[in-house]
Amino acid sequence: LRSFWQRQIDSAENETMDYKHPVLPFAKIKKVMKMDPDVKVSTHAPPILLCKACKTFISDSRTFIISDSDKRRTLSRSDIAAALSKSDQSNFLLDIVPR
């Protein structure tokens, strides 16, 4: 776990974000952000930060392993729920993503 986070820190420090080809689609991230009535997205920075946070969560929680084992490239709610059930680290999300 320590080596994983060290690689994440090194990657973040050395990474140059490709804003034209993001890892996750900004339109969907903005749509999710706008679901909260208190959120008013006016700049480009919040979706970029949320994109990076989502990418880190997906990598750390091993959701990509679950979806890849089913030969899918798209994460589903059940993939995230399965990853959360295997890790105590993400217990704070159990209220949001039901098993």
C-alpha cells in the first residue's frame, strides 16, 4: 500500500494532464457535479481535480480489476460495490454505494 501511494505521488508530481483527451469524460463529471444543488461549476479546475480523484479511486480500489475480469471496459455500480466490500479503507462510501 505504501509503494502504491508513493507511485501515485510521483505520478501526480510528474504528470502533465492532457486536457484534450482526459481519462474520464469531463461532460459526465460535470453532470455528476451538477446533480448537487449547492455546486456551481464555473471554472475548469474542479472537474479536472475530480477526474484525477476518480482515477486514483478506481486504481486504488481495484474496481478496474473486477471489470476487466468480466472483459468490460466500463465500470458498473456493482463493480464499485464489490471493490468496496473487499476493502475496509473505503467504508465511508458504503452509505452512498449500496451492496
